[in-house]
Amino acid sequence: MSNQTGQQTLFADIPDTNMSAEKAPKIKEPKIKESKAKGPKLKEPKGKEPDEPTEPDEPKEPSEPKQKGSKAKLAVVNAESMAKKQREISVSEFFTKNRHLLGFDSPRKALLTAVKEAIDNSLDACEEARILPDLKVKISRIGQSEKQFTVTVEDNGPGIVKAQVPNVFGRLLYGSKFHRLRQSRGQQGIGISAAGMYGLLTTGNPVRVRTKPGKKSVPLYFEITIDTAKNRPDFTDKVIEWEKDHGTEVSIDLEGEYRRGQKSVEEFIKLMAVANPHVYLHYTDPDNQVTEYQRATKELPQEVEEIKPHPHGVELGILLKMIGECDNRTTSAFLQEDFSRVGPTVAKEICEKAGIKPETNPRRLESADVAKIKAAIDQTKIMSPPMSCIAPIGEDLIIAGLKKEVEADFYVATSRKPVVYRGHPFAIEVGIAYGKPGDTLHMTETGKIVEVAKKKTESDEVLMGAADEPVRLIRFANRVPLVFQQSACAISKAVINCNWKNYGLQQPRGALPIGPMVIFVHIASVWVPFTSESKEAIASYDEILEELRLALMEAGRKLGIHVRKGRKLAGEFKKRNYIETYIPHLVIALKDILKLDEKEAQKARDNLTNVLEKSRKL
Ligand SMILES: Nc1ncnc2c1ncn2[C@@H]1O[C@H](COP(=O)(O)OP(=O)(O)O)[C@@H](O)[C@H]1O
Ligand SMILES: [Mg+2]
């Protein structure tokens, strides 16, 4: 590609290979044709199969390898012999080899990823259809195997229409969310199909799907496999009986490893319940133990609207693609119709700065003109995109979610107003659960200091550590828990960079603070900038780091007040205990000096205790 123009390089970089030659921008036409011929062979090669043995003038293997130092008979590699090896790579073949990119690198992680992808889809579908989600998740062993499991996730969502089912589960990069700018858990269209592909690869079994798209529709059962060479589904389907008004159930057999504790399916589900207090979830583990997660609210998250891309978020390659696909007659109309927050004045300003007439037909724009438009966009002040495309959880529900799953002494939450990074709205939310009940003190109205009763349950230990351990950080993106790659995540960086000593906690340099505490951090966005397709860590954009910093500081300040009060209380409790040991001796002395009877002595004892509590009230 090095000797080609920048424009062609950009086109080749665009992942969507659907761009047809007719639709491509009519810029420097002959070169586009050239790029078709010489560009990366992502499309079907015409004529002979690339690996067919042909060419009579094919270079012969040299009879005597004369090259210095080469002992083995190595074939001479040249353009022709290399050409024979070049062939199209289907996206499924690519991800079969690079399964770690999608979160299937170890059996343990694969099991969790499959559960996560299925839950994500169920929740996305339910919320989009405005149905309060009821989910059933089951993991069972296949036979007596400790290595093979069936993951089944059933929802009461809108179901999937017959024609779409095979593509949804048997084709990578196929989905309804990639092209829309609105908050959702899935975004690339490779979640559930990748899980199915991994299952097929490791057990040979197809994905099984039951679905019913509405009360009056016929329930259907599908068995689907993915043809990785073509990235197309193979399937069978039949009508079944299913006692359900609507919904979908997906079952995947896969090689996995089931373990409890940190980074387990249990922990993931528990975290999911924290960030999604509107969900009811029924979970059955491989030992047939059932855990139910009840809802804390019957209100669905606020409905999100789809927005058009904001000019500040568009990259040159995407801009070229958009221009190639648009059917507007003028550049001004293109800018106004294809972007959010661009009206006639802003469109005019962009065109003026780019030195292009607003009435120019966008198809006539040269690639250099498009680059100028991009530069002009960057220099133009444009109103932020509408924030209706994201639905943060909100302070009350963060606290409700935390209270539901983490037993603590103190809860606080901060939900920041949405802002924008590269044209994409996002909002940062932070919640804190602090102090294990039983380790904390409380002052009554009368000034008495009492210990808060211990109400420890086994599962609490998963989320909150001990007082001398680093705090537990729980990260979420669009309400999905992020379990892996904590250290690579912008959220962790922001938490570590925050000075927790200001809020009364100890913090080793460059590390998480120490204390009995859970820090909940959520980013809600139309396009979460993950560091990889497996969606495990957030990329460190400056705007995101800054919002994280502000949100953590806001929550930290509220925490600081509580921690300092707790410290004071503990100090006071110690002093009082000390004083209290002398009260009985004082009373004995008073009884003796003042000749008090038993009743009067008791009164003196009560009085002294009262004075102690009232005079030292904090
Ligand atoms: N349980 C479900 N109910 C309804 N639709 C679903 C369900 N699971 C998947 N889908 C549809 O299948 C598409 C592909 O899912 P997936 O491969 O996970 O990609 P993504 O979630 O990133 O779009 C989704 O966009 C959605 O339209
Ligand atoms: Mg998905």
C-alpha cells in the first residue's frame, strides 16, 4: 500500500467491505479502479482460485541453491509464488485463530464470556422492547465431564423473527446495533455468534435456539452451526411447543472450566445485578444450586434514542465513506442531514473554512477536499450531541443496586452529567460502599456509642475485602461488568491516580487504596472505546480520564466526611471505655464519703455515665 495515495489507504482501512464500486466517492476514478485491482483481496477474487497451480512461466525451483549460507533447499520466493498463497480470509476464520480477541482464550474465561454475551443480548432486547427482564441462566455439565458445559440463557424478550435467527447465531459481524448510535451492551455484532463458533469448535455441537416473537406466533427451534470459511450459517428448524408468550432461549455446548470466587460466573452475575437493579435473574449452577436475584426497582432504564454521528467524532476514512454513500445534491445538505447538530449556519461555516462552495455536489469532491472539510469540522464550534442517546443508572439506583448485593455501613453515589469525547456522549457514575457492619460504630441520639450489628453473609466476601486489603474496584460499561484486564483500564488508572489519602484512606504509591470498600464505576456511552473486541477495558481518552477524576473526587469527598467521623467515633469510643472503667471506683468513693445508700449510689453511677455521654457528644 505504501506507493498508493492516502485516499486509497483510507478506503482499504475501512472495515466495512460492503462499499460498492458505484457507491464509492467519484474521486479520482481511475485510481479507485486501480485500488480495486491491487487492494487487499477482501472481496471474492475473480477468475481462477488464487491457489490453483497455473502460470506456465512460473519460476522453477533453483536446482542448486547457490546463495551463501543457505544449506537447505529453499524455494526462491518471488511475487508470483507469493501470489499463489494469497487468499481471502473470512472474518470467522480470523476470529477462530484469534479467539483471545473475543474473550475465549482460556476455558474458564470462555465459559464466562458465553454467559455474558447471552445475558447482554437478552437485556438489550428486553430493554429495547420495553419489557422488564426476567432471565433464567443455567450452567450444566455435559455428562460427568469437568471440561464440557452447556450454557443456557432464557429471556422474556421480544424474540427473533424466523429469517434472522440463523444469521444472528451463525454469522459474525451481524447485528442490529453496530450502525446505530445509542447506548447498548452489544455493539459489534460478534457476541453470541462468536460464543456459538467457539462451542462448535470445542464440542462439535450446534447452537440450539428456541424463540417466539409474540403471543400469536409459532415457537420455533433451531440448530445452527457456523461455516467459518464463508462466515455463513448452516441450520435446521422446526415448530415446537413452548409455554411462553414471547422470548428467546439459547443453549451453547462448550469447553470450559467452572470455578467459583473472583472472575467467576457467580461474581459476574452478582455484579450484573448491582448495575441492573431492574432485572430478575434465576441462576442454576452446575451443582444444581439455585440463586435468585430480585429486582430493586420495577422501572426500566430510561429509553434511549438513536442519534446521528456528531461531526467531531468522525474520522477521515468514515467521512469519505459517508460521502461515497450519500445521495445529497449539495455538500451543505449532506452535512446537515448526515450529522447531528449541523444546521445551515454551521454547514456554511464548515464549507467556508474548507474553501468549498456549499452547493458543490459531494460526489464531485476530491479526497483533498474531504480532508479540508475534516480539518474545517475540527476548527468549528458545534453544539454537543443530544444526550438522549444514553441512559445513566442514576445515584438512587446505584445505591439501591449496591445495597442489594453488598452489605456495608455507608453508601454514596455520584452521577455526572453527560459530556462528549470525539463526538460521542458519555456519562461517568461512581458509587461507594464502605465499611463492614460489625466493624463500625454508631452514635445514638442520646450520645451513646454502639457497635453496628454484624450481618455478614457468605457472598459479601466476594465483593468487599478486609480493612487491610486493597479496595475492590468494580467496573461497568453500559451496565455490563468488566471482569478482566483491570490494570489496562482507564477506570483503574483514574482510581489509582485519585488521592484517597484526602478522604481518610491509606494508599500505597501507584496502587489502589486500602480499606473495607467497594468502588463502583460506570461509563454509559453510545460508543464505549474498548481497548479490544473482547470489551474488557476502557481506552484512556483524556476526556474520559478527566470525567472519571471529577466523579471519583465528588464521591470521595462525601466518603471522606464519613471516614473521618468514623475515626473520631472510634477514638472517642476508646477514651470512653477508659473513663468508664473508673466510674465504678468513683461511685464507691462517693458512696463512702457521702454515705449514700445503694439506690443513691446507682443514681450517681447513672448520672456520671450520662454526663460522660452528653458532655462528650460529637
Ligand atoms: N435474546 C435475543 N433477543 C432478541 N434479539 C437478539 C437476542 N440475541 C441476539 N439478538 C439479535 O442478534 C444480534 C446479534 O447479536 P450479537 O452477535 O451478540 O451482536 P451485538 O449484540 O453486538 O449486536 C443483536 O444485535 C440482536 O439484534
Ligand atoms: Mg451481543
